[in-house]
Amino acid sequence: MSSKFIAPSLLAADFANLQRDIEMVNQSDADWFHVDIMDGVFVPNISFGAPVLQAITRHAKKIIDVHLMIVDPDRYIHTFAKLGSNILTVHYEACTHLHRTLQAIKAEGMQAGVALNPHTNINVLEDTINDIDLVCVMSVNPGFGGQSFIDNTYHKVSQLKELITRKGAKALIEIDGGVTNKNAKSLVDSGADVLVAGSFVFKSSNPLHTISDLKNLANS
Ligand code: DX5
Ligand code: ZN
């Protein structure tokens, strides 16, 4: 079985101690940094923008996985490439010309991701799946950390896995929202490759231990 990845979401980090929390992730068994950018329009919350990402990349020593929850993301593809994003994920629901957006992300040397809201059916990716490096299946409604996991996600992940196999595509499946040690193994068994975890990691008493637990569960 190929290795499964853990991506702690910095949205749940202590912003007054961001460097400390980033160093913790550097030293942990985590694979990626998940960075949530929210504009207060696409989602009802504002997180942080380019200057904060710039500060993050000064210390982060792992893959930077940027999740854009913004309208008209094409405006910022170049900016996020320059800031050192390795993966740039846009929302299907925010892209009128998704195929063009994916090409633009790859032309900037990044991996291209597409996120799907809980209400969006997998079949909308039927004609683009071969152009996508990562599909982020939202297991909560985007905008906030600490929400409860939506159970229909398992069904969506199996459907997505089937689509990827049928089309001979290479996209990784990422799960974002409400991931804990209770659902990590079942998600991987359904077909997930990457687990994002915010609150479960950063609000735990021993984040290093929590990350290695998740990593072991995902690869068991
Ligand atoms: C939600 C964000 C998530 C969030 C996950 O809109 O996309 O990445 O940080 O947080 P938890 O793991 O707390 O649900
Ligand atoms: Zn996210």
C-alpha cells in the first residue's frame, strides 16, 4: 500500500506562537502543511493572506498545501506560486472555467487541486479528473475549524476512487474537516490518501503524539 499523508491545518495553530507551532510540525511525522486562505466572501470567515503565508514559508520545511476558499481564485495564482506554495487547491464552486484555472496553476509550477463542498457531487469532475493532481473532499462546510465530520463523505470518497481508477487518473484524495483518530482509518480504507487535521492536532495535549498516531492509523 502506498504511503498515506497527514497534513496539519495551521488554521488551528496558535497565531501568536506560529513559529513554535510550525517547528513542531517540522519535527513531527506530518507530511504537509495545510494552509487555509479565506476571503469572507466565498466562505463566511476571513483567515489570513499573503503576508502570513510568507511568514509561514520562512520556517516551514515540508510541502505547502494551500487551500483557497476565495472567489475568482485566478487573480491570485501567480501570487501563491511566488510565495512558495507547492499545491494550490481552488474550489470547484468558485471557478467558472475550471479547466483553464487548472492549467494556469500548473503553468506556475504548482500541483493543481480542486476542492468540493459537501453538497457537490463527484460526477462534476468526470471531464477534468485527468488534469487534477489532488481532489480535496470537504467533510465539513468550509469556513471554520472544529466542526463535526459529515458521514456522507465515505460514500463520496468511494465514488471518487472509482472515478479515478476508471479514468486512469493520478489524483490524490484529500479529506478536509473533522478528521480525528475515530475516522482516520475508515477514510483511508474508503480511498483517502491525505488527511487534513486542524483542531484534533493543535487542541490536543500532545500534538506531536497526535500526529504520529494519525500517521500510524492511516498507514495501518
Ligand atoms: C475548513 C478548513 C479546514 C480546517 C479543518 O474550512 O478548510 O482545513 O482547518 O479544521 P478541523 O480539522 O478542525 O475540522
Ligand atoms: Zn482546508
